[in-house]
Amino acid sequence: MPVCKFAPLFASSKQAKLSDEYAPDELFSMKQFDLIIVGAGIMGLAHAYHANRAGMSVLVVDRSKHAQGASIRNFGMLAVIAQSEGKQMSDALRALNDWQQIAPKAGVDLQRSGCLVLAQHPEEQAVLEEYIASKDNASSCRLIKPSQLSQFANGVRRDKLLGGLWNENAWKFDQRQAVSKIANWLQTKGVCCLFSTEAELVEPPVVKTSNGTYGCNTAIVCAGDEFSTLFPESFMAAGVTQCELQMLRTHPQPTGWKLNPFILGGLSLPRYAAFSECPSMADLKLMQEAAYADYIKHGIHVIACQEADGSITIGDSHTYTSDSQLHRSDEIDRLILNELNASVALPELRIDQRWRGRYAHLPGTDVLKLQPADNVWAVTMTNGQGMTHAFAVAEDIIRDITH
Ligand SMILES: Cc1cc2nc3c(=O)[nH]c(=O)nc-3n(C[C@H](O)[C@H](O)[C@H](O)COP(=O)(O)OP(=O)(O)OC[C@H]3O[C@@H](n4cnc5c(N)ncnc54)[C@H](O)[C@@H]3O)c2cc1C
């Protein structure tokens, strides 16, 4: 592990409240960085990456021993397929480019696994057809007849399906390991990462943590769905809340059995902006509200993907709340598994793991960027696609700070 090198503090002319508590010689002796980032999830690390590239000295602090937030609880999916044309898509492609640069250097296995969206109902099939009709011939997606589905994914119940949409634009990485590996790699590039270190007060030129006080010109808070400790009034004023999700993982499938792509069901279609302009979307929603009322109540849609050990990660539900739920729900798990089983027959159905994750939620926005104090940014993804977008969001913020 590389050793962090700390530069001396050069006292800034702008003195915030916290810095007034320190004598000039105390300030001068503090370890100083151009930028201090709170949070070592994907958002914090993406900012660290771009700041490091811009020549800034960077300290990242995280309260956990290892990142434990949404960035390790997801599907490990770069969901380019889910983006609407325009800014969403160009940001996702920009971020993908960063992942492709970083992954081989950081030892993250990034695979273009593709995605198969399955249609059980005529309304779903209609949306898929309209989506394809809106694309040019050179696009990376196409409609698949039921008889051809098994060429793309194993276990697919061809007899129960009307067809599918194949899209190459989905990438898989190991979500449990990726952020740790990226943090380790960033440290070899000179970024300092302090874990088990809680940021208690963020008032540049001073940031007070549970592990000492540090100096900086700028701070960026990338605390995910944690709004209660730093700048709670700013988050409250922005109206951001939380979304809680339930996830499952099977026992490893039999040796050699490969699902291959990400599998998405028809309940995913209304959740992704990519399909929102399809004329049949209104009919699809009406059908789902009638036929899938229990699923809609819990915000359930089905995504399945295979991990390196052969297990299948399956999700998820969406509960929008500002209070964490006390209990996981067996009923939600049952519904998720039922819906997957309607279109895919997994050889191994035993569930080994169940977990919950949370992300920040603000309807109608992809990302929340706040400036709650002088020289402080607070940045959090609010659309549940931070793994796909973080590097592009961070690139823009660092450009704003450095220009
Ligand atoms: C179940 C689930 C499935 C998902 N699937 C996908 C997917 O497949 N593809 C996709 O693109 N996105 C997906 N997402 C969304 C994505 O995971 C999130 O948008 C992203 O991980 C958010 O990253 P973050 O760095 O903002 O937050 P987090 O990963 O939550 O990191 C925040 C960090 O801040 C730290 N922290 C908070 N407060 C402090 C403090 N005061 N001091 C120090 N440290 C602090 C925490 O310890 C934590 O490590 C999914 C999310 C969930 C929950």
C-alpha cells in the first residue's frame, strides 16, 4: 500500500468558522490537501480520480472500514441501455470510457455482458418494437424471436415469452470488489484514503474528522443517502429522500451453467427513461397496474445477472421513504422470485444471501449538486444509477472547480 504524502497548509485568505478556532501556527501545521472528499463509494472515488488527473492533492475519508453503501450492494451493471438519448446517454458513455480506462489498471474485471429484455405480454412486446423502430440499423440492439432467445441466454422459457430485446450496451463488474480495488489503485496514483474516519465538520479551509483535522481549499461531500450528519438543512431544503431496495443471491448454479447477459423483465420498462417515449408505454402501465398491483405497490421489477462464482444476483424492490424500514419483507422476495421464474428457469433456486441497499431519491433528477457552504459541494446521484453515471458527474464538478 503506498504511503500518503502530506503537504503543509498554506492558510487561505477565506477563513470559515471552524478555522477561526485555530491559531495560524496550528493551521500551518495541519496536513493540507487541495481537495477533501467525504465518502469512498463510487461517487467519492470518481471525484478523486478526476481531481487526481487534474493535478490536485486529494484526501478521501470514509466512516466505514471498507465502503459499505450502495456502491457494493448493486447489480454491478453499467446500464447504458437504460439511458434516454441526449445528456443521459452521453454521460453514461463518457463514464463508461472512464471505467474502461480504469478497470484494467485497478484489476476490475469489466465484461460487456449485454442485456436481454424479455416480453411476456403484448403491451411489453409493443414497447420493445417501438423502441427498436426509433433506432437506426447501426444501433447495438435488435428484436429477438422466442425461438432465438436461447442463443442469447440460458434458461429462458421460450414458450412463455413473446420475444425479447437484445442490447449489447450493458457491462458487468464485481460490485462487491470494484470500489475497494479502485480505491487501492487511486492510492498508487497519490490519492490518500483514510477509512474508519468520519467527517464531523466540513468547513474549508478545515475539515474535522474522527481521525484528526485536515486543511483543504475545497471539500466535496459524496455521502450517498446519508443526509442527516453533514448539511442536513441543505438536503432537506432540496427535498431529497431515500429509496430502499431488496436484493437476493442464489447458491452458485451448477458448474458451467451460464446465464450470460443481464436479464430484465417487462416491469423494468417503465422504470427506464430509454423507453419513456414509446407510444405504447401508457397502455403498458395500465396493464401492469391491473395485472401486477402487488408488484407495483412494492416498486418491484426484475433484473438478474450472474456473478463470477456462478451465483445469480436478483432484484429488486423500491420503497421510497425517509425512514429506514425495520424489516426485510419475505413477500417482496417471493414476488421478485416468482416474476423471474415466469420467464427464466434457473437450475439452482436456493437463496444464499438477502440484503438491502439504499440510495438518494429525488424524482425527476439524475443528480443532486448542492453548494451548502463556501468551497463545499455535496453531490449525490438521485436516479439509482450512480455506478453508470458517477465518473461523468465527477468530471463536470472537477472541471467547474478547477476552471
Ligand atoms: C440495490 C441497488 C442496486 C443498484 N443497481 C445499480 C446498478 O446496477 N447500476 C448502477 O449504475 N447503479 C445502481 N445502483 C445505484 C448505485 O449503486 C448508487 O447510485 C451509487 O452506488 C451511489 O454511490 P455513492 O458513492 O453516492 O454512495 P455510497 O456507495 O452509499 O457511498 C457513500 C459513502 O459515504 C460514506 N459516508 C457517509 N457519511 C460520511 C461521513 N460523515 N464521513 C465519512 N464517510 C461518510 C459512507 O460510509 C459510504 O461509504 C443500485 C443501488 C442499489 C441500492
